[in-house]
Amino acid sequence: MPDVADLKFKQDVLRMAGSEVQTCIQCGTCSASCPTAHLMNPSIRKLIKLCLEGKKDEALKNDTLWLCTSCLLCTVRCPRGIRPKAVVAALKDMAEREGIRSKDAAYEQIFTKQIRDYGRIAELPLTGEFLLVFPQAVVQSMEVGLEMAPRGKMALGIEKIRGREEVKRIVEELGEQ
Amino acid sequence: MKLAYYPGCVSRSTGREMDLSTRAVSAALGIELEEIEDWNCCGATHVSHELVATGLAARNMAQTDLPIMTSCSICYSNLRTAVQNMEEPETRAKVNAVLTKKYSGARIRHALDVILEVLEKNDDLLAVPLKDLKVAPYYGCLLTRPRGVYSPEFPTILEKLIKTLHAEPLDFRLKTFCCGGPIFMPQEKAAEDIAFMILSEAKAAGAEVIVTVCPLCHFMLDTKQKSLEQKRGEKIGIPVLYVTQLVGIALGLGPEELGLNMNSVSPMPMMEKVYERMNE
């Protein structure tokens, strides 16, 4: 007898990523198409199986979600018309809401927070805030900064749009649905 | 031709040369651009909640009645996907409930498509034919995906444009392979492995220049190129230009107008060859 919480998790995935997910035949076309498949454990194919089995913990706590580059080749090729990237996106959203902490989740959260508060992204403040939660990234950030700053490709300030209240509604109210 | 223009956030920082060259080329081709009023970020590849991403794109599209042009493939993919999502009445109702100006439909075009349309009719605008220039057409992922006007795996529009400029498009096997950019910050090694593979492939194909349609691809292949060379101990030395920069060169626009000094790998040696061949 499956647990109620497990069923709820499966239903949430189907609601967010599409009911066609349950038609998955486990053919592995998604994994075979993925540019980072060799680094993933579980594979994208297995991840979908975990969702359909209601195995929430295993589905949310892994690096697979954060190795997805959003290239959408899985979505283009799936013979069942499933959007595996949408499954990954749904799981990322759940992991962030559940407070499962990782440097990857932190980056997305800061990104969304900047949009919510300012309407646009400014890379320097984004990187700055990310470094506060993940200081190890300082070397790679410096390297990029030193390459771009002399070329006038680093915006120092944040541009705030006028429609911030509206954008906040989009992020918060639609984010609850 | 008059179009609404969506610059996207990178136009203010890491992709400034993309924005500069888009505006310069559009002006030279008689494409009038009207920047979308008070536009917001499209969410790039980092807003996982699908309805939120649709809402962010819809707000931008609701600001204008004109067809919308963008140079960034990520913005392009997000806007296009939102147009498809907004065809579902339930999604449209939910999104319109939070929008100030309501969405009622939009047409999205990538700069590449607009430029090709004008150039095909006006061959005389080519001041500097890029004779024999070997160009690796690099599409990346999002120009063509998930669904749109081009084949998601075997698109040919870049090759067509390259030929219009009298240059030679190379048979580039990895042309629609992801650059790894979206995971560069949290998963650096994985992203770098992919980018270096693409650069090596371009070198093996004999590319004199790689052309891109996405600021993240450009970042991975151009901004990171020197660092990747050092880490891997292999010289690449291939300039990576936005498609608008390459077109601008062929239109005879100046390096400053096209932001060519902002590229990490200087395209100047390549330009010299172009001029030499033109005078042959």
C-alpha cells in the first residue's frame, strides 16, 4: 500500500510537469540525449521512475536536478511527448520550497529573488550574493570578472524597473499555483 | 519594417556587444526598433516554476502590439514558449489575473530571422563580402527548442545566412550540442568539459570563426576560451562572434559600432584576412 505522502508527491509532479509523465515507458531516450548524463546518478530516466513510484526523498535529494542544462533535447526526442526538463524544473521548485539546501538551489533562489525585487538581473550583485552562500566560487567568479570588467561588460549597479509590484505578483502569486 | 525590441538583461552587461551590434545592424538594414517599455527579465534558465516563467514573459509581451525581436536565444525560447503556454485558456486566465496590461497574443522573432529576410532582398547592402571565410555555425540549444520554426536538431538557417554573406558554413557536428552554460556557476567542471569539446571540434573542422546566437554560448566559448586553453594546455584561438557582429562586418560597419573590442578573443586577425581576400 503506497503511502499517502508518496501519492501526493506523484500527483504534484504530474500537475506541474504534465499528466503525460505517467505514460513513460522507460526507454531511456532522454538519458541517451542528455549532455550531462554521464555525471548523473540517478539518470534522468530513473528520476522519472522515482517520481512515478512516489519516492520523494530520492527524487529531490540528488545532483541530477542541478546537472540539467535545460537544453531540451530530451523533450524534443521523447517518444511519449513527455517533457523531462519540466519534471526536473518541478522537482527543483519543490526542493527549493522544502528548503533542501545546496549551492545550486541557492543560485536559483537568489536569481528569482532579484527578479522579484528589481525586475531584472544584474550579474555582479547576483554573483556577490551567491558568493555569500558559496564562497568556494570566488576563484571562478574572479577569473570571469577580470576577463569582462576591462571590456566594459560588468554592470555595477542594479536597474530597477517601474513595474516591480506587478513582477512581485507574478513571482509570488503565480508561484503559489 | 518596425519591430518591438526586447534586449534582455545581458544587454546591460556580459552581452553588451550583442546589444550594440543588434542595434547597429538593424539601423543599417532599415529595421526600426522600439525598445519594449519597462521590460523585465525573462527568467533565463533559472526560474523553474513554469507558470512564473510564463508570467514574466507575458508581462513583456503585453507592453506592445508590434512583433517582438530579440537577439538572445534564451529570451527567444522563453518568450516563444510563453506564447504557446498562453494559448491554454486556463494558463492565460491565471496569468492575466496578475498582469496590469493584459496579454492578448504576440509574435516573436529572432534577430537572425529578421536580418536574413532583409538581406535576401538587398544583396547590394553587402559592403564586405566574407569571401571564403570558414564559419562554424553554432546554434546551441534554445534557438530551435522546444518547438518552433526551425528543426530542433538539424536547423539550417545559420548556414543560409552565412552563405548570404558569401562566407563558407562548415559542416559542424556539434552545432546544436548544449554549451553547458546554464550550469556554469554551480557545476563549473561539467560545463567547462562541454565547452572545450565544442571548441576543439570547431578547431578540427578548420573554423576561422565561430558564430553564436546566444549570450551564454558566447560566454562559454569566447569569455572562457583563454582560461580553458590554459587549463587544458591546448591552443584554440578562434574568435567567437554574435551573428549580428558577423553580419555587421559584412555590412562594412566599424569595430566600435559592433563592440568588437569587447570580445575576449580578438576578431581583428580574422578581419584582416577578410579584407585581404576581398582585394585579391
